Amino acid sequence: NILIYYRYYGDNFLLNIMAYNYLSEITTKSLNYSLYLYENNLHKDPRYSYNYLISNKLTLGGFFVFRILNGLYLIRKLYLVDGYTFIYYLQWTLTSMNFVWFYKLGKYYKKTYLKDN
């Protein structure tokens, strides 16, 4: 971000793109909470199992909205404007990683909750 900031200093379009990318951090809190409960073996504890379920659902839903849909929106937005080829490819890379992480989270969610019911 620092390199992009200095290279495109004063470019409001790119600052807007960066701000939209920071929206993906909304999912970090619920993801970290789920990971904390899992790693400390609290996810099976009846006192925390509901929190774990809600946190996982928030993470999965947030990933879809803030990382997948938002990433695709930004890719389209960058594609329509000339002069941002490097940023366009960076956005593709970031969104591709988010697709992989979303797939893995979905696979984990399916394994954890759908097989139990």
C-alpha cells in the first residue's frame, strides 16, 4: 500500500479502490474469534458452541460479500478504466486468493456442520 500510495499520490480513484479493499478486513474479527475458539478446544464446549457457529456463519457470509463480491466489483471497475493495469492484476491476485480461502472455509463449514445434522 505504501508503494501504491506514493506512486499514485493524489489519485482519488485509486484511493477509492484501496478503501474498498480495506472493507475485506471486516471479516478478520469473526475469523480470528473462530480460530481462537477452535485452537483452545472451546468450540465443543456448550458455553461457546453457539458463539462458534455464529462466528463461522459471519465469517463465511462476510467473506462472500466483502471479499468475493467486492473483489469482483473492483476488478470490473479497474477493467473499465485505462492506466491501472498493474493494480488490475494485483486485484485479480488478491481476489483469486480470496476465492481459494472461501472455498476452504466453505468446505470446512460443510464438513463441520452439515455432516453432524
